[in-house]
Amino acid sequence: MQAKDINTIGIVGAGLMGHGIAQVFAFHGFQVNIYDVDPTMLLAVPDRIRENAVVFEELGLVTPEAIAAGLNNITLCTTLPGLTDGAQVIIEAVSEKLDLKIAVFREIESYAAEDAIFCSNTSAISITDISQGLDHRERFLGTHYWNPPHVLPCVEVIKGEATSNEVFETVCELLQSAGKDPVRVLKDVPGFLGNRLQHAMWREAVAMVEMGIAHPADIDKVVKNGFGLRCAFLGPLETADLAGIDLSREVHAYLFPFLSSTTTPSPVLDTMCRENKLGAKTGQGFHDWPEAKRRGFVKQRDETLLKILSMRRPDEKEGR
Ligand SMILES: NC(=O)c1ccc[n+]([C@@H]2O[C@H](COP(=O)([O-])OP(=O)(O)OC[C@H]3O[C@@H](n4cnc5c(N)ncnc54)[C@H](O)[C@@H]3O)[C@@H](O)[C@H]2O)c1
């Protein structure tokens, strides 16, 4: 199948990521079928997308007519056979559990068209492991979007052990036609590129809380007002080049023995989970999250990110 022939996308899982991925394709003119096992999540999709679109409209990036047309491209499906009907590419965004993903893909394959392409939005699980129950593993791969998926341009495209080159390239081309900036991950390693980088930093951030080195707000601030601010402009390896490879090497030689190398989650996180301090969704995590603050914060996040994207280096702008 060629990217130019694809006009209908199926999305399984209508949560935080699924509804945003639906918005990406629907607002780029694709027909989108979306399904969730939980009818409340499914029915919430149009309102969630309307709410996401407010910032785009305020910034003049989309008209009310285009929002209505985008929403009109979305079909809420109450069954999996309904979801697969006509879908040429099916993207799974269900909860991050290997057994669940394997079972969902087995079922999807039993209903889907014979040449349908299957994508998982897993954050970190091996693509090859998820594909183990499929008859046609050559049509299976990872497409890892970043939250918020309707704003951030990067999608990591992960080649499983059995993924065919043709399917891999078709999906990269499809993502470009939906305004995304695909990154090719040629080896299927847990966490792919972005989550290996991100969670290496989070391990250190949580370890510093555990050791009482600083308050969470100050750890966040050093990223937001320090090196994080340049991350939209410079990647870590560009930064190393500008700082000097010799200096980077010296810092690594001195610093690495002091960094966290734990292979298990911090006891700090264990305690927070036990106390239901799960972050914004339960109102408390490292910070307090009353509902009004959470909503305002998410809107301001999207607005800030969209403004940054409009100002980026010309060579980085092809996405979104
Ligand atoms: N949250 C993030 O920042 C983020 C970023 C990138 C990737 N991901 C990945 O995306 C996937 C989804 O994450 P999320 O944050 O959207 O989770 P979520 O909990 O918001 O949504 C998951 C949805 O899947 C539905 N679901 C569960 N079992 C199902 C089934 N058998 N059939 C259909 N629907 C089913 C649930 O009802 C729920 O609505 C996970 O694999 C996650 O790791 C998440």
C-alpha cells in the first residue's frame, strides 16, 4: 500500500493519546474511525477535541469551519469490527500493558483488511514483543507520538524485527502528509529514542528528591529556566558539539560515578502511588493540581508550544 492511497485511519483507545491522534488525522482531511472499550471515553472524544482546538483558533491556526469539518471526519465506533471497517491503517493507543496490546492486535487482525497496516503507540514496550500474536508481523510497527499529539510534531517510527521496509516507509510518508515529523528508529529497543532520553533525566530528578538535594519546584525550574529552554532549538548532541566534545568527556569522566544508576523505580514513587498522589489526575503529585489549575496549565502549555513551533529554525520546521 502506498501512502497516497490511504484515506481512512482506525484508532483503538480514545484516551489522552487516542483522541489527540484522531484530531491530527481528522484535521488533515483523513476519515477517522475511533473505538474505546469504555463508552464514556468514546463519547467524550468530540468535546475533548473541541477543547484542544480552542488554542489553535485563538492563534489563528484553524477556522471554526475547519474545526467543524475535522470533527465531521470522525466516526465513533462502538465495536471493533466497526472500527476496522474500511480502515487502512490502525493505530492502537490502549493502556500500556503488553498482554492487553497483544490481545487487542490479535482481535484487530481477525477483522481488518488483508493489507491493513498496524501501529502501536506504546511508550516503551518492544514492538517485536507486541507483534508476537500476529500472522502478518511484516505489517506491524511502532508509531510513538508525543503528548500532546495534536501539537508536537515528532513521531518515532519503530521498525520491529519483522516490519517490512515498504510498510515502514509508507507510514513515514503518511505521517508527513498529516503534518508530522517522523523519526526513523531502525532498531527495536525498549523506550526507543525519546523515552530513553526522557526517563534517564526523570530517574535523576526523582533520585535528587529522594536524597533531599532540592525541592521538586526547583528541580523543575532548573530545566525550564536553564538547559530545557534551549531544547526546542538544540538537541543534546548539538549542544555537546557547541560546548566541546573534550569538555563533555571531562564532565562525564568526573560526574558519571555520582549519577543514579538504579534499575528499579524510586521508593519515593512507590510511596506516592500508595498514597494515591498520582499527579494531576488525582490532584496531587510532586505539585498540587486543583482542577482549575490543571485545565489552565494544559491550555497555556499548548499555546506556548504552538508559539515556539512557529518561531523555530527553518530547517526544523517541516513538521506540523
Ligand atoms: N500519556 C502519554 O503522555 C503518552 C505519550 C506517548 C505514548 N503513550 C502511550 O499511549 C498509550 C495510551 O496511553 P494514554 O495516556 O492515552 O492512556 P489512557 O488511559 O488515557 O487511554 C487508554 C484508553 O484505552 C482504553 N482501552 C483499554 N483497553 C481497551 C481495549 N481492549 N479496547 C479499546 N480500548 C481500550 C481505555 O478505556 C482508555 O480510554 C499507552 O501505550 C501509552 O504508554 C502515552
